Amino acid sequence: MSVLDIDDISFSYPDGTMVLNGLSLAVAAGESVAILGPNGAGKTTLLLQLIRILHPETGTITVDGIELADESAREVRRRIGMVFQDPDDQLFMPSVREDVAFGPANFGHNGDELEAIVDRALAQVGMTGAKHRAPHHLSGGERRRVALATVLAMDPALLILDEPSSNLDPAGRRELAGVLADLDTTLVMVTHDLPYALELCERTVIIDAGEVVADGKTADILSDTALLQAHRLELPYGFDPRNVM
């Protein structure tokens, strides 16, 4: 069963620039999928379609069995947990506890039930001890994990991460990877960090010029030097995915 089913969506900006061109993609329950592509390939536009900030001109998007439309957008957003590239876009309350509680509270949870949801989400990301701290007092890696907790508190069917490793130091990068590897959820990760994709995602999709141009096992995709070069993707100097397969 597909948790995410994108069927032939297209989108152009008002100046006529086509950003998505008949893109189709299905993600099954339990899959971990990396989405790669050069700048301008349509990755960010695709993410904005999933949360109904932008609307496809053609095609359909279905999340956890619900077709995305104006009338279903609120419920679909509840089923999608999106962690943005900058955690400060998601952390706006005086305390970590209030940030994590915000979503569930807006969907009717309160009292002991709400506290249990907050505690469970913070435990999932290893941030229980930060419950009563101010988010702006945390490190970048800690804020990224709290931002993740805010969406895990909603028990999403689909977790989407936008450049999760960006601006993290090596320790923060490793700690976040450990958390993500332990999650039992369907995961889609948009990233330029190819080794992170190899570490966390079994499957990789390359998008370029608004289309899916490659789809396969991450190790196979990253071992295809000609494919990566054709779509302006580069591994770090000296990194050989065949040595970590």
C-alpha cells in the first residue's frame, strides 16, 4: 500500500516556467526514500505541493489514502510530518514542551493525554531533559531534534525531511541519524548530502527538470558516476559508496 502516491503532477510559476512536468512517485509504507537533484530541479516545489501551499495544475496527490484537495488539506497535513531545513521555522513557543504540545493540542488533546504525547515524542528524539528549556538556548542539532519531535507528536503516517543534515556539526549529524534510523515510520528525505542518503535511505529518486530521471537502490544510484554527473550531483572527495555497502 502506498502512503504517498503522486500521479502525473505538473506546476508552472506565473512567468510560465515549468517546475514540475508530469511527475509521478509512489512511496510504500515503511520505505525510506531520498530525493536528490540539482538546485532548481523542483524538489522544494514538490514539498510545497504536499502541504498544499502550492497547488498542482494537473494530476493528483494522495497521502495515506486521502486525495489532497482544499477540503482535505487539514487532515492530510496532520498525516504528514514535515521537518523544515531551518528548525527556527517550526520552533516559536517559549519552551520545548509548548512547541511539541502545540500540534496535538490543536487537534483536541489535553491534560494527561497531552503530556504523555509530549513525553513520548521527546523520548523518541532523545530530548526528554530539554522539556522545560527555551528552544533558542539549544544547539542547532538539539533544535533540529526538537523540531522533529513536534511532528512526531502528531503521529504522522509520512515523515518528510528537508535537508535534515544542513548546518549540523559532525556530532549533531550523527545524533540525528541515530534518531532517524530508529524511527518506525515512512520517510522521505530531500537532501544534497549523498552520504546521509546512503546511511538512512534504501531507495533514492533523482528529480531533474521537474521529472523523475532515476529511481532505484541508493547504493546503486550513488555508484553510477555518469548518472550523478549528468544531474550535477557529487559525492564528497574520496567517498566511495561501494566501500560502505
